[in-house]
Amino acid sequence: MSKLKLTSRNARSALACAAFAAVSVPMAAEGSASWLWVVCGLLMAAALVVERRPDDYVDELEISDTALTRRFGYQHGERQQESVAWSDIERIVIRTADGLSSADFYYMLFGKDQNGVIVTEDVARRQRLLPELERRFPNFDHHKFLQAAGSRYTSAFTVWERSAA
């Protein structure tokens, strides 16, 4: 079962929605208001009470001899999967967003046939993706990687690209 978290802000909003629904019941019963207001108030209150916790989210990276696979999504919901064979990788790009947190830093591995994998910095660090990329891809551009790591702006840095041989 999913873990739920009720924040004080959500609790106040949920109570307000429930109170709105409660006030609407007598008016709906006498016909001066629609039952739709009651239902909407109750649904909004329920939505505010049920909030997924960040620890319910799974983001896993599998590094095998043949491929890189990322599985992500909520523990008790549908998960998505991205995968690319090492031999199919055509280009590796580091994508940065405004800011300096690890949430603003992504490894993007582009494969043939428009497949690929996007990996957040936190997951890449946990699974030691960078040393694996350096080992597997000759001419990995460390200078551009360091530029990306220091970037505070939205940008893309190509750190490796298959030569057109």
C-alpha cells in the first residue's frame, strides 16, 4: 500500500473543501444548488488528503555488459522503462538547467532508432555511471563534462559522439 503524507497546508485546504461540501448538502437537498457542488467539494478534499510521498518514487539504473536500462515510476503504479545497448549509443549529452543542484543535471544517452536513456545526476552517481562511460567510450570529453558540471544555465554539452567512419 502506498504511504500517504498529509501536510498541514493540505489538511487546511481539505477541511475547507469538506466544509464547502457540507454547506452545499442542505442547499442541494432543497434544490437551490446542484449536487455537483457537493461531489466536487468531496473530491477536492480527497485529492488534497491523498498525496504521494517522494520515497514512493523508484528510479533505478541497471548497468549490464550489454545495455543501460532505467526503470522509474511509483512503487505501486505503472513504471516506465528506457534502455539502450552500449553498441547502439551514438551520442552522449549532458543537459543542464538553471541552477546548481543535482536535479538540474542529466545524462542523455542517444541510441540508434530514436531510443535512449535519460539519467539524473543522483541516480548516475549512486550507480557510478560516469566511470562506466569513461571506460566504454574513448575520447569522452572531460573538459566539456567539467563545463557542464559548472554550468548554472540551461544548456547541452556533447561529451561523446560516434565518429562517422
